[in-house]
Amino acid sequence: MAYVFLTGAIIAELIGAISTRYSDGFTRPVPTTITAVGVLAAYFLLSRALREGMGIGVAYGIWAATGVTLVAIIGIALGDRLTWIQAGGVALVIGGVLALELGAAHAPAAG
């Protein structure tokens, strides 16, 4: 269930981040409201993933890195440009998330 909450947190963060682009410096009420709700929902759902037993390092790492990667990809779809260096950075972020996840699977139990 923790991964369901984490997936919801990632989606909510994407909605909040993308709507920030359209808020015009938080001067447009609808995108600003969507941003605020998205960010609050993202943190709420992240907290639920933690409550379900997911470690904060793994949860936050996956949440943040997946969000950054997906926002970069969505940004490209919306007309942003991505240099080769930035694409390499995204690849490193993905590698870091994989390392966190694989490391968590092999970590000794606490206690």
C-alpha cells in the first residue's frame, strides 16, 4: 500500500509543479489553487507512504527524483529544451533512485 500512496504523491506533485508554470507568479487564481492543492496532497500522500512503513530516504528519494524526471519530460512536451548535459543529469537521477531502491531491498532489518 505504501507504493500506492507514493505513486499518488508523485502524481499530485506533478500536477502542482506543472500548474505552477501557468500560475503567472501566483497571480492567476485557478492555477495557483491547483498548485497549492497538488503540493498539499503530495505531502499528505507521502506521509501516508511513510506511515505504511516505507523508509523516508527511499520514499523521498523516489518521490523527488521521479517528480524531477517526469517534470523534465513533460516540460519537453510543453516546449522546453533539454540539453545533453541536462539529459545526463536526468539519467543520473534515475540511476540514483534505482540505487536507493535496490539498496533498500538488501538492507538489514532495523533493531
